[in-house]
Amino acid sequence: MTHVATSPRFKENAKAALADRELQNALKFVEVNFIARRREVVDRLPEFDALRDAARDIKNHTLAHLDLYLEAYEARVTAAGGQVHYAATAEDARQVVLGICRRLGAKTVTKGKSMIGEEIAINDFLEANSVQPIETDLGEYIVQLRGEIPSHIIAPAVHLTKAQVEAEFRRVHTHLPADRNLVEPTTLLTEARGVLREKFLAADVGITGANFLVAETGTSIIVTNEGNGDLTQTLPKAHIVLASIEKMVPTLEDVATLLRVLARSATGQDMSVYTTLSTGPRRADDPDGPGEYHVVILDNGRSAMVGSAFQDMLRCIRCGACMNHCPVYHAVGGHAYGWVYPGPMGAVLTPSLIGVDKAGHLPNASTFCGRCEEVCPVRIPLPRMMRAWREREFERHLSPATVRSGLAFWAAFARRPRLYGAATGIAMRLLALIGRGKGRFSWLPLASGWTRFRDFPSPQGATFQQQWRARRRSSE
Amino acid sequence: MADQPRRVGLFVTCLVDLIRPSIGFAAAKLLADAGCTVEVPRQACCGQPAFNSGDRATARAIAEQVIDAFASYDYVVAPSGSCAGMLKAHYPELFHGDPNWLPRADAFAAKTFELTSFLVDVLGVTRVDADLEATATYHDACSGLRELSVRVQPRRLLGTVRGLTLEEMRDSDVCCGFGGTFCVKYPDISNAIVEKKAANAAATGAGLLLAGDLGCLMNMAGKLQRDGKAIEVRHVAEVLAGMTSEPAIGAPAHPQTEPRR
């Protein structure tokens, strides 16, 4: 039971997204706000690029010694009274969570934001097993009400306008006066807070994600802006952390470096409002805290990426800068990508997790403009890895037949410059003869993808090489 | 500058070769004016369509042939950031771990440049001899900008064209949506992206849109023309070489009167 991937229907998804006016309005927020805010805080920090190098090096070092750090981490967690559960698959992770919930007789579970939670579709699974999950991050709460998955890894409901959120709250919060004023965005936040407050107090188990797992101390760390994560993890009987193997970081010192690039790249903040460190369950002299502390560490295909062409992807710290700066994401939003991880990072990660046969469109739907790599805080070469996926598809004959035959036809000429010269010389003269009067074509055979939206310029006449050689001959 | 003339092999790019040879002649003039001897060995494509479609074997076969064809030149210059990026940044990737070819690919990459970058960064050209009464806006094509750091070079040279004013557009460094085969594989998305670019270019009020890559220029010109926007679109080399008598990209062959601003 994971989210059904609609990634094979990426083209249809994209078409629908482009025609969705409310979505298009909502998406402007990404293009306008995230980019400008990041630019501003990055410009204020002269050492930002040096920090990116340091962040990349920390992650590379950790990945090179991942087994050792995982062992060290587990030992520390155990020493602090917590428990580490390794989960090879999404199903393993779900069973661990359900087992804990069943043992504690849990009726409701509060949830902080967790992309691993989305990856293993924990909400659907718990509901099917009579445990009610309640998302407490505002954006996650909204998408849960709507029965959707997040469309952005740090802004789950960024695909919705304020009016849509208001409508959803009026539909669901029927216990509140119908004539209440929800004009100001803060009124929506306050209303959600009020509704969620009781849930926090009633929950038996709290699930959060983790931005980092610290090997040195056995600590899990979340960064949030709403404080919901803290209530989620401290009030219930048990705190379950959903993480994956690449969240590992050696020391708190390393975390400090990564935090300096994370919020700046993500939301354009110097720091998130809350940075919460959790080490083990409540100790005897602690005033509060959970009685049990569990960390589920998911693999789900990641260890196979170590040592492969896609290892660098495991450096990702889930800031979302790549999608915030992606012209394709700006155009179609996150849901079009058809699974949990959208944008450029999703275009590389998703094929690793659900198979390139299902997610093949994602690494292809990129102009290779390179903006994602330019802003990535851990310098992941995203375009290069998208190209590596295209190579896998080509090798496995997964690329569409039209693309392959077109490419083979083109290559036959491109590899033989003389043949190319002769053929194009005739073709361009012919095209120019037809097109020069108007200067362009509004329709061309075999090029409807272009001419449906754009005119195509007429060639000027003979090719450059023909003209160049003719001039050379006449001047000799 | 060195005393003896530099022998430059012009990699004209397949789009320029086929669609708009005048850009090739403009590039050749700029190079000759800067004291280079320009030659054009027989050539086809740089192989980028194969490389970006995952067909590494074809890309590599084409790369070997290009490296051979340009072996005897001091420099290789292309009027395109995208193709120059392929030659300079990606050819060595294709020969990774090959002790025979990698050194050749590295040496080839080291002598290869995008046109405006070659003029400014290598030859130290500070001004061009050209006039054009116009207000232009400049689009930073992605590969040139991000793979080869082409940003100030074209602007610096355009600043010396007599009569020309440069008006920057919003998001000049954002992709135009061309993306090689992307524009025909995902035409709806490509269209949404170029719509924004066309709107940003039009909002400057400039009568002329310039860039250093013909693929992007064809995409933007095609969109502007489909939308009935009267902005001329040209390659930056045409303006820098003072060769703007040819109709602009996609413009009719014999205009009654050249619209000049």
C-alpha cells in the first residue's frame, strides 16, 4: 500500500495542470516569493558558497562511511533508552509503526510533517487498520482534509489558493459558526490551531519526520516553523521518528553547518523558527516527554544507490530549492509528477524508488537549464543524474519508439558530415523556397509539437557550409 | 595579444548552418576583425541531441569525429553557449576512463569557447565597430550562462554598439523553455515557459530581443510572432558584427521598410 504513482501519465497530468486556473494562480507564490527570499538571505552571507562546499563534503563523508555511522547512531539511541528499527521496505516500516500503535492501544496518532511518512503512505495504512492519523502541520492538515498528497516537499499545500483553503475549512469545521470571518490568512492558521489543540492532547502516539539523525549523540532533529512538531512528539505516550538512511550526520557540529544552508535554501530564513533535538524518551527528571522513543530508519531502495551513478542524490537535505527554481515545476506544480517527490530532486529520486519504467517521464521533462544545480545547497548535479536516467531508459529500450527512430535517422546524418552536407543543402534550399516570402511557417510536417504553439523560421537558403565553400572557391 | 594570427576553427552549429547562415558569417567577421584566421572544417552536429536523449554511444562517435576535424586549430569557437557547453563541458565526460581519448577530449575542451566569451576573455576585445539605432533586451541562454559563465561578455560588447540601448528584462536568466528536444517532447510545458519569457521581453518595450543561442532565439521568435508581438529577434553576433541587413529571425525576406527604433 503506497501512493499509486500517476507518473506514467505525466503528460496528461501536466496538461490538466496547465489548464487549471486556480493552480496556476497558486503556483505564482513559488516563483515570486521563494526565489526572492532565498536570494536576499544568500546575498547577506558572503560565505554561503563555501558553506555549500562544506555541506556537500559532510554528506559525502557520511555516505562513504554510512554503515559505521548507522551503527554508532543506533548504539547511542539505545543507550538513551530509545529503539532503532531498520526497515528494508515501506511495508516493513508500516508494520513497525502499526505494531507500536497496537501495543499501546492507540486510537489516534498526531503527525508532524514527514516525507518518509508520505513515501510509505502511513496515513492510509493506519486508517485502514483503525488508527486515526491527524496531520498537525498546517499544509499537511489541509492536504489531508482534501485527500491529497503534498505537492511540494516543504510547502505541502502550495498548489492551493487561500480561497480554496477557506472553502475546505468551512466544509470540514462545521462545529464553528458559519458566519465567521476567515479573510485574513492568520485566521485560518488560528482556526487550525484551535481544532488541532484537542487532537494533540488526545493522541496516543506522535509521529514526526527527521531532518537529521546525529551519530555522535543518537539525536533526531526536526526544523519547523509552526511548533506543531514539538507538541506532536512530547505529549503522547510514544514518539516515533520516521527517517531514512541518508539523514545520518556524524556530529552536532556538522548539523550546525547543514542548518546554515537548509533554511536559507528552503524558505529564505536564516534559521527556521524551531529546531528541535530529541534524544531518547523522557528521563526520570524531565518535566515532560514521551515514554517511548522509536526511530524507524527506512531503506526502500536507497542502499542500492550507494556506489551507483545516483549516490550524490543521497546528499539531498530536502530543502525544495530545486523545485522552487524549476521552470517546469513553476508551470505544472508538484502533483503532475505523479508521486511523492516532485521537481528536479523527484525527477532523480523517484525512478530510484519506484522504477524508471514508471517514472521515466520525470528525468525527461527537464530543459536542463541547470538552475536546480545552481541553487542546490549540497551541490547535487541534478541535470547530470537526470541524463543518467535517460541513458538507462535508452539502454533498456524504454524510450518511446518515435524518439528512438527519430534519433537514429538524425544520427545517420550527424555521423557522416558529407552526407549531412549534401542532404541538408537540398532540404534547406527547398524549405527556404517555400518559406522565405513569409519568413516563417505556421505549420510544418512532423513538427506539430513546435508549430502548435510557435511559428518556425524559414531557413535563409543555402546552408552556411555551402555558402562558405562557394565564397572560398570564388576568392581563390 | 600574440603576434601571429590565431587559427580558429569555427564550429558553426547545425542550427546556424541550416536555418540562419548569416550568424555564421557574423561570427567569422568578428573573429577576423579580432585578428584571427577563420576556417570551417566539414562538420555536422555536436551530438548534444543524442547525449541528452541517453544515446551515449552515438554522442561519443560524433564527439570523436568533431575532435578529429578540429585537431589542427589553435581554438574552436561556436556562436552558441549550448553547443560550446557540449564541446567544452560534456565531451570529456563522454571519454571518462578512456586513456586514449580523454586527454584529447580535455585538450579539445581547453581550446573551445563560446563566441562572446572568446572575444572578451581570450582575445581581450573591448569594443566592436557597429551601429544600430535600437533598444534591445538580452536573454541569457542557460548553457552559456551556467556551464560557461557567459553573462557580462555579450553585454560589455553590446554596450559599445553605437546607438544601441540595452533594457534588461525581468528574469533574463530564466530558461525560455526550448531545451532542445524538450520543446517537442513536452510542447505544452515548453509553451507555458516561453509564454512567460515572451511577456517579460515584451514588457521592456524593447524593439529587439537578442541572445547567443539560435535554438532559444527560434523558440522565442516563434512565440512572439505567433502572438503577434512586433519584436525583432536576432543573434547577438549579428548586431556586434553590424550585419543586420538580413531580415530578423522569422521575418519576411523582403520587408517594405525595415522597422527600426
